[in-house]
Amino acid sequence: MNLDKLFHLKEHHTDVKTEVIAGITTFMTMAYILAVNPNILQASGMDRGAVFTATALSSFIATCLMALLSNYPFVLAPGMGLNAYFAYTVVLGMGYSWQQALAAVFAEGLIFILLSLTNVREAIFNSIPINLKHAVSVGIGLFIAFIGLQNAHIVVNNDSTLVGIFSFKGSVENGTFHSLGITVLLALIGLLVTAIFLVKNVKGGILWGILITWGLGILCQFMGLYVPDAELGFYSLLPDFSNGLSIPSIAPTFMKMDFSIVFSLDFFVIMFAFLFVDMFDTLGTLIGVASKADMLDKDGRLPKIRGALLSDAVGTTAGAMFGTSTVTTFVESASGVAEGGRTGLTAVVAAILFGLSLFLSPIFLAIPSFATAPALIIVGFLMLTSITKIDFNDYTEAIPCFIAIIAMPFMYSISEGIAMGVISYVVINLITGRAKEKKISALMYALAVIFVLKYIFL
């Protein structure tokens, strides 16, 4: 196979070696999703092993499609934020089953395929104010960081203030730390280690942070400081190779979608939230990473964006069938671009590594939530940086953005943040007489009305 002809390497001023290194780098920076996604979706009652297999398979398929349909060096996997919305808002918060949530993801994927094949996507994208798009990213960042703090038990329930900080004093038994105290301490160390790697620009810093935190946990287990007790939720930190390097069965989640709520208003809201976040997250990532790689044309548009969006949409639909939340383009693709990746060969290399990871499931499934929590907090920080793009000089823009941002972590729901942001944006600009000047689209008005009706009747 002539890789140069297939991926137009010379035309993009790159070579096979550069693309391979770029693909490995991108995989290293986002391989944490293989450990984090099963941990998050397990909270909704899903089987961790099946979710791991679904995560690897959907990442492999979607990333291969990205290479073939657009020849871009972007890598896809189940998205952070969207998996949290799936588990903590739709299932645990709203009370739907994970099977019904998967149906919403599947439906969103089909709609996204249709939108990607037409020009409707541009209309929706253009209807949402740019500041509100940035606010959604910031709000999701805070939400993810909050979940990370909870998973690490750094933040705990408190009767008087609703939330509080973990008490190390209360975790001491007979002069020694309880296992929970050890895990909290390890999570804090992991957060510092990951932050230092980020500052030092270490390739794969988030993944290295997870591995070091996990390694310290294993050391504590050998020393007797961390005592496994499955009934209390403390599992052995050592990989279980008793079944060899077999791939975990996907049967517990494969084609388990439940469409019984498809005609309810709630289903529309859930599906729209998945669609909204996926669409703008993907578009923002594609344009942001492409601009760093000088892939945008003179008008600031990304050629062949339809193929990139289609691979995302098909990946989401396939992911729902396998049993995982929405698949999206990862901003970590920027790490491969920084290494010189310019074509789909970078994506193919990363996809192959996702495929090979299927055989290493005992390793990824043994990684505990306290080791992946620092990754959630740091990813939250990276998403928070979008706040600098919001125009705080115009209060009719800034206040709805602020409402959307604080609603997500405080109301423990991404969709509530989106709804509050859209409603407040339309109402504030209408009442202050700025609606005409802002050229608020008919679609924004329609969304605001739908969200208001949701609060009245649900």
C-alpha cells in the first residue's frame, strides 16, 4: 500500500515517521478515556468490562472513518462531559435507565448523521450566540471537575452546607489511616503530579498522572495501607489476568437500547442536550485544532468538515449500539498536531492502538476511580479556559453565560445549564430591547419556549 498516495503525505509536508509518532502521541494523551469512561458509566449500572470494549471499538471505528472520510489527524472517543451527563444527570438525576439513555444517544447520532449530510448543521450552529457556546464548554468543565472531586471523595456530603471537604481526622482508626483516607491522599498527590506534567508540557501527562497515582495505590496495597474490601467499594488495585488477555464480553450492553420513552418531552430534552453538546463540542474542537495546524482556508472555514462531522455522527450511532455514551472529536488531537501530524495516517495509527488496547482490558479495568479523578479535574480545568473567550463587557451576553456556567455544577446537570442559558439570553435581550440588534434567530426563540414549557409541565 502506498501510504503517500492514500494520505497525500508530501502534499501536506509530512512523512510516515512523523505521522506515526503523532498518532502514538495523540493516543497517549487520550488513552485515559479507556479507564475513565467505564468508571463513569458504571455509576449508571452498566457493566464496566462491556463499556471498556464498547469504548475501544467505537473509538476505533469513528477514528478510522475520520481518516477515510476527511484525511484529518483527529481522533475520536466517547466524550468527557457527555458521559457524565449520561450517567449522573439522565440516569441518576432524572431516573431513566441506562438502556433508555442509550436510545437517546442512538437517536441523537441518527439526527447528527442527517444534519451532517445537509446544511442544517450550519443553521443551528449559527443560531446559538458564540458567547453561549463558550459558556457551555466552561460549565461542562466545572461539572466534570466537581464529579472528579466527588469520585476522589475530596468533596463529600455535608448536612449543613450540602457539600464539604473530606476530613482526614475522621478517617483515622487505631492510629492508622482508613483505606478511604489513603485514596483521598493519593488522589490529591495525583492531581499535583498531573498539574506538574501539564506545566512541563509532558506528552501524555494526563495518562502518566493516572498511572503514577495507580502505581502509588498498588504500593500502598502491598504495604497494607490500602486494604481491598469489595463490600465497602475498595477493590484490589492489581490487574486480574486469571482469564488471560481475553476481550471483555460486550453482551451486557450490546443493542440494549430501550425506546419506550421516545415520544416523551423529556426524551426530546435529553436527546437535544446530547446533540447540542456533541455538535458544538465537535465543531469547536475541529476548528480549534485545525487552526493550530493551519488547515483552515482563507475564509476561516475547514474544508471537508462534512466528512469529519459524519465520522463523529456514525461513531456516536455505533457507540450507542455497542453500549457507550456519545462519541466526539477529542481536543487532545492537538497533541498529535503539535508533533507534526497533518493527515489521516495519524488517526489510523491512533485507531490501531485503540484496537490493540482491547487485549489489555485487565490493566485498564483495574485502574480505580481515585486514580482517574485527577484526570477529570484537569480536563475540567482545560475546558474552563474557554471562559477567556466570553465578552464580559456586554452584560446581556455575560449574565446568560454566567447563569449557564453556574447551573451545570450547582444543579448537577448539563442540560439545565443549556436550558437556563438559552432562556435567560432570550428574555434579557428581549426586555432590554437588544434582541433586534443581536439578531436573535427564530430557532433560539423556539428553544427558549420549549425549555420554558419543560419547566412548567415537567
